[in-house]
Amino acid sequence: MATAEAAAPTLAVSGLQAWYGESHVLHCVDFEVRPGEVVTLLGRNGAGKTTTLKAIMGIVGKRSGSVAFTGHETIGLSSDRIARLGMAICPEERAIFSSLSVRENLMLPPRVAPGGLTLERIFALFPNLAERLASGGGKLSGGEQQMLAIARILRTGARFLMLDEPTEGLAPVIIRQIGHTIAELKREGFTILLVEQNFRFAATVSDRYYVMEHGHIELGFANADLDANNMEKLHVRLGV
Amino acid sequence: MIFGHVITAQQLFGQLLIGLINGSFYALLSLGLAVIFGMLNIVNFAHGALYMMGAFVAYFLLHELGLNYWWALIGSPLIVGAFGALIERTLLVRLRGLDPLYSLLLTFGVALMIQGLFQNYFGASGMPYAIPPQLSGAHNLGFMFLPNYRAWVIGFSAFVCLATWFLIEKTRIGAYLRAATENPTMTRAFGLNVPRMITLTYGFGVGLAALAGVLAAPINQVRPGMGADIIAVVFAVVVIGGMGSILGSIITGFTLGVVEGMTKVFYPEASNTVVFVIMAVVLLIKPAGLFGKVA
């Protein structure tokens, strides 16, 4: 990792632990994401990938350790204050509000910083959404919901995005559209933390990977180091 | 002749007017309850007591500070609304996430305390509150005599109800509230201060009750028991309209006021029970209420 010392990390997670009620889900998670990187968390179901994203966003029951975002310690902050530091999440369940129209869903997250994408750019990335603005949020197809869930965090000016399984259950044509969007965001300097089960998709957009198992990071490597040795380790851990 | 009575046009329109007046109060009060229940899942049993407080604050503003009706119309909802926000911040906040039954019990206790305190200081009898001079007098419509103040109450209540509906269903603030109702965790993760929204929403619903209290002060007397008298019917209105339905509470409020008034004309014996009979029938046919969504 030649660039390891090049820039202060956008996100530095160390010793992160998290609980849902009584169950201890994350045990000492350590990793970092540097400015402009696309980093993917890999791992089997239940390894703690989604919980890691939620713990970073401050929406798990209880968490401890350290999550430094652009130099600010956020472990003691509420999720609304964390969001206003300039991070946004697109959750696995997409969380489209069915009592709001598509337009209201899109306009819901307040601007946290200047420099968000304009609506024209968003509609250029996701033309389907422009046609469905007046529809109820509950009336969208799975693919449209996913596009809306990504689109609404692009307007806010947040430069660090967390995407939880954005391709899950979607048709190949929509997966390509989402891959294209991530590549374009990366070109524009967005920093992205991705959770994916679909390694083939992750490999097309990621700079680096971390593999999670039993609530901690087992392995980390760069895309450039994706040699036979690392592929073998991945194969063992993920079955890909 | 119906049921042995002779019904004159004057009687009919007179009761229609009274029905619309009562309907205005039902609508304003059940709207506040609907906002609070729909958005926060709190069954606010203190609503009647806060309505009574609204009338008393208007009375104090006039007699202690010399501030007239028009000031009370703004001041009383703000003062009582702030008191409501305090209740939410200090008491209701502790019950968040629990079954609405707990907030019902808590607010019921708060209602008893407020009412008891006022009864202790002011006795059970009422104090008069004069109709503002700008609205005294009446118009002869030919078929009936319409007091200006009553026309104002009906028109202003309808306006406030529709404005509240518009605020919640059609504006960005309303979208925030609906989002926070549906998924508070994600709404907060987008950077919106959901706990503050909850406090303000409760204060707003309470402010509507206080506004109804100010409007009622010149019509009924200002009495500690005025809230307890109306709250049972208002809850029936909320149940008939559908718990938490904004438009449902407005339409049902005005309609049931009129139905009650008409019952007084055609079958006076049933006028106190007709709302509850309708409630029972609606619950049998449509348990979620006329405008309610099935949970």
C-alpha cells in the first residue's frame, strides 16, 4: 500500500465495538478509508458489515471505541450531528418513506455542505426517477427504490457515502447503472465505503477491501494486490 | 311534525349553528390529538385540560395584563404550547418507544392535576369573558340571526384546520414530520433533529387545544371543568375519524357537531349519546375509523 501515508484518512475506525441490546455484534473493528477511495467490506452474512456501517452512522443501540471522521471524533455524537459533519448512508433496506412522494423522499435529507449534485445531474444519472417524482415512495420497483436511496444522499453535499449492498436483488442492467454511478462519484472525488456480497461487482469499483468475520476485520488488501494468493484467501473466507 | 315535535326553520338553523360551533371545537381539538397521535404515537389525555388552560390564559391576559382577545389568540397558544413542550421534554420523553397506553395514563394523570389545581383556586363556577367589540353584534340572514362572533369562530376554525392539513401534507416541514413518524432512526441519520421535532410537534398540537380554548372563552364561560366536559366527545370523534388521520379528524369534527345539533332538533333525548352510538357502529363496521389506515 504505497499511498498509506499520503493523506490523513477520511474515516479512521479503531477498536469499534457495538451491541444490539444484549448481543455483542462488533468486537474491535479497525480500518480506515482515505480521501477519494472506494473501500469495500466483504464477508459472509452476519459477519457484522451492516452493523459496522450503522455503528459509524451512530444508529446502533450502543457503541464504543473510536470513529474519527475528517479528524472529528464522533463516537459520542448523535446520528443527526454525525450526518451534518458530511457523511450519509444508503441502508440495505433502502428506507424509502412510503408516506412521502418520490420528490419529497429525494428532497428530504437537508443540505449539510455545499457542493452536492444538482437535480439535473441526479436525473442524468437516474433518468427513471425524473419520471416518477409525483409517485408515492411505496409504489416504486426495487431498482427504482435503490436509485432513489442513492440519489437522495447525493444532493446533500456529504462527500463520504456508505452504501450497504446497493446491488442486492437487482437486475443486471440496474447493477451496471449503479456501478457507473459509483465510478462517476469516484471520479468526482467522493469517498465511498461499500458493503457487498457480490464480489464481482465490488471488484469493478473498489480500490481496497476488508474482509470481516465474527464482528472484526480479518484481512485487508488493495485491488492491485488481488493476486492468486489473496484470491485463495478470499475463496476460503467468502466462497467466491 | 317529526317524533311529535313541531320544528320551525328558526329552530333548525339555530341548532345547525350550535352544531357547527361545537363542530369547530371538536375539529380543532381532535386535530391536535390526531397530530400528536399520528406523529408521536402519544394518546394525549391532557388535551381537555390544556384546552381549559388556553381559555384561562386568555382570561389572565385580559384581566392581569390588559391584553385583549386578539393578543390572547396568539399568546395563549404560545404559552400553553410551551407548557406542553415542557411536559414532553420532562415527562413524555421517558415513555418514548413504549406502548401508547403508558402515555395515555401519564397524560390522564397530568390532566387530573391541572384540573384539580384550577378547581382549587377558581372553584367550579365559570368566569365570563366578553366577546371582543369588533365581533359583537349579529347579522340578520333573513332565515336566521347570525351572531358575528359565532360566524368568526366557525370560519377561523375551518381556516386553522385547513392550514394545519396543508402544513403537514403539502410542505417540506410536513414531509420531515411524516418521515420522522415513519422511520425516526433514518430521518435522524439524514441530519434532522428528530427529538426537537417531537417536542415542537407536541407543543403545536397543544397550542391548537389552547387556541380552541380562547375561541370558546366568550361562548362558554371560562371554567376549570370545561375540558373534562368536552374531552370524551372529542376522543369519540378521533376514534370515528380514524386515530391519527388529519383530514379525518377535521371532517368528522365538523360533521359530528352538526349531527349532534340536528339530533337536538329531531330527537333531543339522544343528543348526548348520538356521537357514542355512531362510534360504536363505526367500530363495528370499520375498526380503523372512517379515514384511518389499517395498522
